Amino acid sequence: MEWGFYDKLRPVQIEAIQDKIPIAYLPWGAIEYHGNHNPTGLDTHKAHHLCVDLAKKNGGLVFPPISLAANLISSYSGVNFPKHSIEFSEEIIKQICEEYFEQLVQQNFKIIVLLSGHAGEPHLQILRDTAIKFNKKHPKIHFWALTEFNILPDNLLVANHSAIGETSIQLVYEPETVALEVLPKEGKITLEDHAVSGDDPRASTAQHGQKIINAFLENATQKINTLKTKYL
């Protein structure tokens, strides 16, 4: 076995994997309103499933997802979605990321992949900046903080909130949590009325989601292979 869930393995099993492939995957999500057609934990589930798929392809250990995020849709100007989001301060996000990274160093991981399912700013930039800081602090270890659209062409996926991109991915991983039928049959889909930022989610399909996932896994694996050559 070359991959596993860190929190579901005994120490001897963890060490058997880590001795061969000392890569940690840290899914970082949110509890955030994603309209009536998607679950509040979409960002968390998306990041978790993508990390699992990465670990299956590249080896390593997947940590439990973190559902803590700043800069949620509830704080956007012009919207009124006070419910179904749990928001944390930017200071807390930075502190938790730093403490998690430091402990992963102590656990002897050589490559740490932090995949953020939430792309609110400056939340995402805080995670990126922390990775940059730790790369300088620990030059023999590599910290890679990203979100899925960072390594995909814009014609396939861009930053979106509960639009066709995120919804299509969710239709692959957890289709039972999606309810496209609750969206209006006609008319414009908007951020203010439907909590959607990006292309119309009514066109979402599992086939499109799988295309996004496949491209993400291919591009991320190329990066991880390069990191393995340098750091493992």
C-alpha cells in the first residue's frame, strides 16, 4: 500500500507509507452557502476527493479536511446570505496554516500539498503566502498551496462559486448532494438570487466534471513528479 488516510491508519501503517513516499495532502475547505442546489460543504468535499485521487496516483497520506475559511460569500457586498456559512478571521486561517505546516515538518514529510477548495480572497492568498514563507524556512521541504483552477486552462475551469465548474465536480464525487432541479427553469442565474458566481450551473454534468478532474490530476501529477525528483 502506497497511500492511505492518515487518521485511519495505525502508526506502523503510516510509517510504512511515509518511508516510501513522504507526501502529505491537506484538503482545506469551508462551510459556506452554495445556494439551494449544492451542499454547504462543497469546498471541503471537493478538496478532499481531489486529494484522495492525487494520493492514489502519486502515493502519500491524506489528512482529514479542514473546514475553516475566511472571506465567504456571506461577506460579499450586495448579497444577503447570513445563514449556512461559518466564517473565521484571516488571522485564524494564517495561524492554523502555520501551526499545521510546522507539525507536518516535525512529522518528517518532505512534500506538503495543501489543496484549497475555497478560493475567497485573501483567504487563498494567505495559504499561498504561508507556503512561500515555509519554503524559505525549510528549503529541504516543499509546501505547495493551490486551488484546482490554478493549474487548469481558463477554458476548462476558472474561479467560480457554485457555478458549472464546482457543480460538475460535485456531480462526479457526490451526485446525491446536488439538486439542479431546484434552480429556475428560465431566466438569469445571479449571485444575488442564487449564490452563483460564474457560468450557469444548469448546464452542469458529471461528464464535464470528470473532464475537469482528469485534467487537474494530470497537471498536478506532473508537478508532484518534479517535486519527487528534487525532494524525495
